[in-house]
Amino acid sequence: MRTKLLVLLVALAPAAAFAAGGETALERAGNDVGNTASLQRGAANFVNYCLGCHSAKYLRYNRLAADLGIDEQQLIDKLMFTGERPHDTMRTGLNPDDAKRWFGVYPPDLSLVARSRGTDYVYTFLKSFYLDPSKPTGVNNLVLPGTAMPHVLWHLQGQQQAVWAGEVDAHGNAQKHFEKFELVEKGTLEPEAYDAFVRDIVNFLDYAAEPAQLKRTSLGFKVIAFLAFFTLLAYLLKKEYWKDVR
């Protein structure tokens, strides 16, 4: 019985409580795909800072415009930097050979990353870059150690270094664990503003992973309400049929 209870508690625990390896606690993104203003800001942030390397090839520009309340001229002027027609998908213009030469790997498509990794993962990842001179990009990431991605938002967040607490185990081997970040160069945004900036990007990626999720959720409530009403009718009908049966 105790084993079954333990299994149940583990199953009910948040799946994205920790990053890969179980060492880095993930921060709550707190995003809301029903916030259209946030999605509009997130789309602009994504186009300006992410689309240069990462595609979102399962999302079309015209679908984005329709869902986010953006007219066609605004779409063309402010968001369509890599497409020629409104029905084009959001693909990067990065040359694959250049990508492999610069990063060693082709940057992944971000259409489904929020769904596969979780919004908390993406949110924490974009906040967890720290200075590391041993890396080609000069930075590392606490959530994804050894990442080939440079810190493209460094001028907004600033430069931070990781503070480690060292320990020695029973065998005399030095161990260390992350303690905190320290800001060594201030960015153009205050920490709260940077968090909001990243949250908008995560919100957009959450939307891009399933543009129809709000409609699906709304339809789900209607279906459940219909089934509940139908169950009540079926119960009343059953009572009417069986009222004379003893």
C-alpha cells in the first residue's frame, strides 16, 4: 500500500519541476496564451531575436496575424522578415552550412519546443546564461550545460556569473553545486522587465506549439456541459421508464 501511495505521489508531482539531470529547479513561467497583448509582444520578440537562427515552420504568418489581431500591413512591415507571402511559414534565413560552422549544429525549430520541453524549461533556460570563458561563445547555461547557443539577449539581461559552493566528498573529490547568479554587467532592462520580456517569448512559443489550444479548451468545456446535461436527461428518462417496475 505504501509503495502504491509513493507511486501516486510521484505521478502527481509537477513533471517539469527540474531540468534535465534533476539538478536545476525550474522557475514558473506563469504565461497565459489568452493574453493577446503578450502574444503580440512575444511574436515581435521572437522575430527580432530568435528567427535569425530558429524556425517555427509549423506556423504560418497569416494564421498568426488572424489569431493575434494583426492586420496584413502590420504583418508585412513588422513581422514578415523571412517570408514573401502571408501564407508562408516562419522559416529562418540561416544557411545550414554557416550554422554548422558557427555553432557545430543546426539550431532546432522552435515550433514545438514549449510543448516538448515545457514552458518552465524555456523560461528558465533564457534566464540561466552565465559567463564561461572556456566555451566558444563565452557563456554557458545552467539548464542546458554545454549549449552551443550564444546568449543573444545579453544586452537586455546583462552579463551574470554563476556562484558555486564547493564541497569535498568522502573520497577527497571536489564537488560543487550552484548557489546563485551575480550580475557583473547591467543590461538595458531591469530584472523584472527582462523576466516579462522572456515570459512574452515563452507565451508566444506556447501558442505556436498549438495555435488552436484556446479553441480546443473552450470546446472542451462545451462538450463536458453537454455530456453532463445529456446524463441528467438519461437519468430522468430511466426513472420514468422504471417508475412502475417493482
